[in-house]
Amino acid sequence: MEILQELKLPSSPRLLQSFENGADSAVYQLDSKTALVFSVDFFTPVVNDPYTFGQIAVANALSDIYVTGAKPILALNLIAFPKKGVSKEILKEILKGGASKLNEAGVLLGGGHSIDDPEPKYGIAVVGIADPEKLISNRSASKGDLLYLTKPLGTGILITAYKGKLFDEESPVYFKMVKVMTELNDKIADVLIECEIKTATDITGFGLVGHALEMAFASKKTLIIHAGRVPFLEEAREFLSMGIIPEGDYENLNFCKKFTEVHPDVSEDDFILLVDAQTSGGFLIAVPEEKKELFEKKGSERGIFAKLIGKVEEGCPQVKILP
């Protein structure tokens, strides 16, 4: 983001959202009733099974659209794959996995682009449409809002443990991890629109605290998170106790400590879990207190996991971690 800020770029009042507040999608207003939401995401494999990897990559990218309150409609594949040395059947399975999630989301695939690369990578560029009056961002949190998290944390640690061969594809831990990462965030996005909730962010590479900080700075508020209320994949805590910590978590830890006040009763392990880099994570949502009952009712009707983990207060932009 620092590099982008140094570039001389054209501006327009129609560009309703770009990279300034850490948002992962751009929003461009076409007319009074329609805004175009555009995002792109791709990465290296996080699991060995190519079909599952394709599903995870697409689910992850679609979240950037859903979290704005938009409906994704069109995608292009982004493929980096070696011309030699790796079977093309693997690429076919990656694309089939991605297509399965696009079909589930009702998104059209319009083609894509590929390059020769010794390290496989996959993702999509995706376009969605939204009502400009109903857009959701990370900059509208207000005093008294309640903070909800819609997926358990810990996939970063579990991916590292999996790559270290501490469990395999036959393990129940693997199925738990994959279930979290392949689940679309479409249902919760519908609930946010129905409840006219204006503030949310998806939890990915910067971990819960990192993305909470983006919301705190964008909204100019203090976010209170109760570590004891935050849902985790329990096996992640077990691997963490064994010293299994992704490199990205150390980077997140060093950054977040600068802007986070941690209660002395919150352990270092708990804080690491709170900054664990997620792949295709859930949403952190700021729900006005008067909409709490409606939000929980709508979520329950759709079978959505949503855990109340904190609140928003007045104060300097920061995150406070309480037991």
C-alpha cells in the first residue's frame, strides 16, 4: 500500500473504495443504483490435493466481493503453471475445483490468463455488482457496535502443520481445516444486506487482530476483543504448543503489537492465535446493538456460525485484547 500511495494515479468521485483503508476490492459507481466491485487474489497451493486447492483459492477470492455486500457475477482464471515436469492433469483438477465453487456461487467464468512458472499458483479476478447505498466497508464502525466473527481461527497454523506432515488427508483435522477454507461467505453476506449492516471485513493474511486494526483505523475507533470468546480450531492450539508457528504469524505479531493493548492475563499463545494468518477466513462484523436480535435470528435461520467476541468503543484507533 505504501508503494501504491507513491504512484500518481487518476482519481474519480465514482471510485467509492480503493486501497486506502486496507480494502481488498475496488468499488466503482456506474450509476445511482449500480456499483461495480472488482478484486483479484491468487496464491501457491495450501494443500496437496489440486481439486481442493482450486476450491479454496476461489472461495478465498470471492470473499473480497461478498464482504462489500456485492453479488459476484463474472470471473477470470489466473494460472501460473510449469510447462514441463508437472502433469497437466493436476492443472485440470485445480481448474475443476475452482469451477465447482464458481458454480456454487452462480458466477460465470469468462476465461483467464496463464503463464509458465515453475511454482504453481492459482486464483481469480472477479467482478460483482452492488447497490451503492448498501455498500459494506471497514470504515463505519460506531461506538457500541458488537463484534462478531463468522469462522474459527487457526487455519494458518494447521496448514503449516500439514505441510510439515504432522497430519495427512485422512486425518479428521484435515477435514476440519478444509471445511473452513472451502466454505463460501455468501450466506453471511446476504444477512448483512438484509440487516442493513454497514461495517465488516474478511479475515485473511493479517489475522483477526491485523484486520481489526484496519477497521479501527478506518473507523477511528477502539475495538475490544475478548480472547476467551474467540473461536479456534482446537488442534491449532495443540500444534502451537509444539512450536508450529507460520512465518507470517511472526510478521503479524511484530506489527500488531505496536497498536494493540494486551491484558496481562492473555497468554502469548492466545495472542499468536489472534494474529494467525488465515486463508479463506470468515468475517469480522460490527453489528449495531439495536440490530443484535435481528442479526442473530437471520444468521440462525441460515445455519451461520457467528460468535460475539467484542465491541466497539470511542478512543484512539487501536485494538484492546481482554481475557
